[in-house]
Amino acid sequence: MATNSRLMEGVDADAVFEVLRDGRSYGEWVVGTRKIRKVDPDWPRAGSAIHYTIGYFPFRKDDQTTVVAYQPDRVLALEARAWPAGAASILLTVQGRGSGTVVCIEEKPSRGLAKLLHNPVLDGVIKVRNVETLRRLELQARRRMKAVAPDRTGGAAGGVRPKTGSAG
């Protein structure tokens, strides 16, 4: 299993989960996702899915990621398919810590060729990929926070409601 965590200093846990709840955003932060084709309307409820395209011709593949479990603002468990390679179990946990948020991602091959060939080298490749995935997730969360930050006149920037809660 490949495990990565990232302390996102100055990022609220709710901003991270706002990104996770937006199925259309996955193409912006999940490494390898080229295009989001469809998001089930009840995403991220258990059983809902994101339908996407990975890769480029001649290695292009349409597949999906399905929610296995969801605990609002804490945990999102997914199964990401990429046949014929197989499927991966992915667990994302989000926890506020001090003035920031720690996001942990655990990923392991769960079915198919990837599970059969699972080894420490594959875990290393997944870990490198997920370093970038978490970096991109942090960028998206920061953009969301900036979009709702109060402007100098006390109103919300861009007409978006200001974030509630204590200022860090």
C-alpha cells in the first residue's frame, strides 16, 4: 500500500472537502485524469461515480471511480477502475490540525493485473504520483478559499458567499 500525507498550512478542512465533493474538479487534481465525462448527481454518496478518460491515443481509456464510503468532511473511500490494469482502493482522510489541514491518501491495487503484480516498486510509483495529486488538491482548495474570501469592502469576492467560522 502506498500512503502519502500532506500538511496544508492555512487551508481549512472544509475547503479540501469542498473540492472532494465537486466531482467535476477531479480532472484538475487527480494525476492521470484527462477529462471528466460525467458525474453522478448524488456524488459523493456511496455507490455514485465519476466517469472519466485517462491517457491519450492509443492508450486512451474511459472508466470510472465509485464511492465506496463517505463520512462528510472526514473520509472518502473510492474504487478507481482503469481496466485492463485493474482497480485501486483509495482512502482519503481529512483532518484539521492547528492552522491547517492534514490530508492522507492511501492507495493499493485491489483487482486485476495491478493487484497480481503489486510490489514495492509499484507502491513507489503510486507514492510519487500521489505527492503531485495532493499538491494539486491543495492548490484547488486554496483557490476555493480565495474565491470566498471577503473583499476590501467587506463583501464576498466574486459574489460568492463568505466562509463562516473563525479566521485562522
